[in-house]
Amino acid sequence: MNDRIAIHVDADLEELIPGFLDNRHKDAARLAALLEAGDFAEIRRIGHSMKGAGGGYGFDAITDIGAAIEEAALCRDAAAIAASAVELSDYLSRVDVIIEP
């Protein structure tokens, strides 16, 4: 799947979006290492943070993925965490941010 995803963001958030997305890319990369280390507490924290922040920036899918990661970490479901990390990376690779005046 390579369909682009258009996300409309209020101009007031324009300066914050690059850092927000960069941090989500870093989260996606960290999840594999944390999973290998068995650090479900830190994985849960990342998921919880994503769940709380995604919608506030207009990225509802990040909220949903974060919630899935948090729940999977609580259940120690490594396969679900890995799948969510792939979903996050895929989503981030397809997002086009459109700034709304």
C-alpha cells in the first residue's frame, strides 16, 4: 500500500509538526530495540504518549496506533507491538501535511 495520506493541520501548529513527526519516526525505530530488550514498560510509555499526543496535532491514526501499542505492551504481546511499529512506519512514510490558514 502506497496511497498518500493528507493530514490538514492548523497553521498555529505548523512549526511544531516537523519535530512531532521526527519524534514519531524515532519512536518507530526505538520500538524494535525495546522489544528485543523486553522493555515492555518503556514500550507502554511510548504508546501512551503517542495516544495522548496524536489527536492534538491532527494525527488521529497516531493516537490509534499508540493505543494499540500501549495495550499490546500491557499484555506483553510482542507480535502486536511489532505489527503496530510497522503500521506506524508505514503511516509516517505516507503522510502529507497540509497547513490550513
